[in-house]
Amino acid sequence: MSQESVHTSVDTEPRDGTAPPDAPAGTGTGRGRSLARLLIALGFAAGFVGFLALGGDLSQTFETLAANHAAVSCWVDTHKGLAALAFATAYVLVVAFSVPGAVWMSIVGGYLFGTVAATALIVVSATLGATVIFLAARFVFGDAWRDSLRGSIARLQQGLRENAFSSLLVLRLIPLFPFWLVNLVPAFVGVPMGTFIAATALGIIPGAAVYAGVGNGLDAVFAAGEVPDLGVIYDTAVFAPLLGLAALAMLPTAYRLWKGRGP
């Protein structure tokens, strides 16, 4: 929808050109622009989520991103707010509906916004999406989902009931269980929503920063006019985040070894 059409649809001025007595000047136009931007952002978000749901693989888009790096960077720089809103909305939907692809989205976020800004967007969006599914599990679909997750609930409920914040923080920091499962089980064992939100937000910061760092490293490669291959791992902007990924991958094994060590 073009902005011109939006302006026409919300125009409340009489045909004689006089403004309505109680309408502030420019109110309709401002609302029209805001609505248009929101619809565009939601359209981007819906398209991206649909792409993932239909089996889209972002790992196959490197050549496309490299070929269009300048155009993409220019658009994001020109429409920072809109780009951030579209990305955040898509991320919330991906997490809330447990659509595979959050890792790739985190990498794309780093590519689009840089490590720091992307990390902030990822943490806020992932926490919001996780809270949506947490509330749905507690108040809407509780009985149906609880029956299908009895085994997982039994394994996690003792720690969550004894020390909800610490246990949930560990589950977020160390991916021992799928992210979607850790969104659901706390809702079934009575973890307070405030505790859930705080532990989730803090626990996903390291992983978000690492994946965003990988995306930021790819941005540096694309900016140099290159396409990622095995040689890019020697680039510091890529190598450092990859070390972080390796550390994250080893955390579950290290944690299990530490837990099984005994007194």
C-alpha cells in the first residue's frame, strides 16, 4: 500500500478545504504514515516466518546477500526503525510458534544491525516470544500440552521448584534441552512469570551475542566484496565468534561431565 493511498483513506478534511474544527492539523496524515509503516513491518515479518515454515534455508542465501550487500545496508541505514520493528516482530513470532530458524535469524540480525544492537533486539524479542508461549501454556493449552510432556516435566520440575531462577538460568545458558521445551515446562510447575522473564533475558545474552557476532563478521566479509568460504575463518571478525560458538557447543557436555563427577 502506498503512502498516498493511505493518506487518501484517512483524510477527514471536507471538500471545501476547511479542516474539521476539532481535528489537530496533520493528525490523519501522521496516523496514516504510522499505519503504513506498521503494515510494511508486519508484512516483512510474516513473509520471513512463512519462508522459514515452508523450509527456507538461510544458509543458502550467502551469495544473494553478498550481491545485494550495498542495497541491503543502505535500506537498513535509511529505515532503521522499520527494519528493527520487522526483525523483532519476525523473531517474536518464530519463538512464540516454535518455528525452526531462530539461530539463523540471530545471525542475520548481526549482519543487519551489528553485534550490540542485534544482541539487544534478539534478547528482547526472544524473551517476549518465550513469554507468549509461557502464558499460552499456563492459561490456554495447559492440559493438552502437559499430558504430552510428562517425561520432560518429571526431569525438570524438582530443580525448577526448589530454585526456579538459578535452574532456569542454567537451562538458558547451557542448551541441555530445546528452547521451546524450556518455555513450556516452567509454566507447568508454577514458576512465577517475573522469574521466568528475568532468567530468560539474562540467560540468552551470551548466545545472542555470539550468533550476532557471527552475523557481524559476515557483514565485514560482504562489505569487502567477498562470498564466505573456508578462508573466512581466518578473519578475526569471523574467527572470534566461531570460538564462542565452539564454547557454547561444548557447554552441555562439560556440564554433564561436571554433574556426573560426584563428590
